[in-house]
Amino acid sequence: MQGDLFPKIPATALPDGFLVKPGFLPPNRQITLLAEVLRVIAEAPLAQARTPMGGLTAAAMSNCGTVGWWSDRKGYRYQAQCPGTGRPWPKMPEAFLAVVRDAVADTPWPAFVPDACLINYYAPGAKMGLHQDKDERDFSQPIVTVCLGDDADFLIGGAARRDPTRAIVVRSGDVLIMGGDSRMRFHGIRKIYPGTSALAGVDGRFSLTFRKAL
Ligand code: CO
């Protein structure tokens, strides 16, 4: 009868297509993913990219998969080579694919298979301005984000940059999915909370964003 006395009401109603899975990854799975992240960035080192406006991306980036997202003065794009090494991006680790498979199993996109994983590393103090992910070919495919390391304020906005945003605190092991009506929402990282990582060995925050780019 407890259910009647304390009906389950979602703490916050999220927009359609924006799914948050707090604590989706248990600590042992986070440790496995972190080890794979470290392997990827040993092969394709993290680097800030030049933006078309001439600045630098706030986060340091690497990728794995068939293609990786990169930026320079000529614009934003997916490309097959790591610009730092000139070699193909590292293969997507099986552990990454397995996490994505599990995360989308009960969503409207159960068949989603990423061909690119952009790894963003936020040092304490780094943030990322509001933006849309729009360099992928098929916007019917979601974007799946895995958080590792420090807590952060993730901002979710609307279809226009000026639309109001809401901050949700994301923690290590959380998974976020933006699909359907939320696929093109503006989003960003407002703040990293240094020293809050529940996962040992991370100073700052990694986000793994899985995309179907091609
Ligand atoms: Co994004």
C-alpha cells in the first residue's frame, strides 16, 4: 500500500525525447569504460580543436569509431583520421558498444548503433556553450551521452538558442539520450564541480557522446 501513500511522481518532467538515466552504470562498468577511454586517448591524444571563428574548443577532444568529429578554421565535420596523428581513429571498443546497446534497449531507438564516439574531456573549470549537434546525416538517430568523472551542470534548452534552459546535475555513471523531439535541442555544460568524481582516477570529467554520423 506504500505505493498509494507515496505515489511515484517524477521529480522533474523532462521534455519528450530527452531521457536521463541516473546511475545507469555501476562502478565496475565505469572503471571498464575509463580504462578503454585511456586506451583510446593514448592512441589518439586529446587536443583542443580550432573553431571556425579562430578560438579553441573548451574541452579537449578525441574520438573512436569509423569517423570522429573535429573542427578547424574550415568548419565542423566528421573525418576518418585523427588530425594529431594522421592515422584512423581507434576502433570503437566493444565495451562502449555494449553500454550503448543496453542504454537504448528500452527507448524508442533500440536499434541505434553508433559509428562515432566523441570523447570530450573537461578539465576543472571548463564548460561548453549552448550548441546543437547537427553534423550528423540522420537526425532520426539519437545521441547517447555517458558521463564519467566529476559532476556537472548539463543545460538543456529548446530549438532556438534564446529559448530558456534548464540545468540538471549529471554524475559519473549517468547516461543521457537526446532523440526524437529533443534531438536538435540546444545543450551545453555550464559548470564542472571539481573533486566530486565518484570514479577514482579522473580529475575533471569525460563525456562520451555516441553518434550515428554517416
Ligand atoms: Co553536443
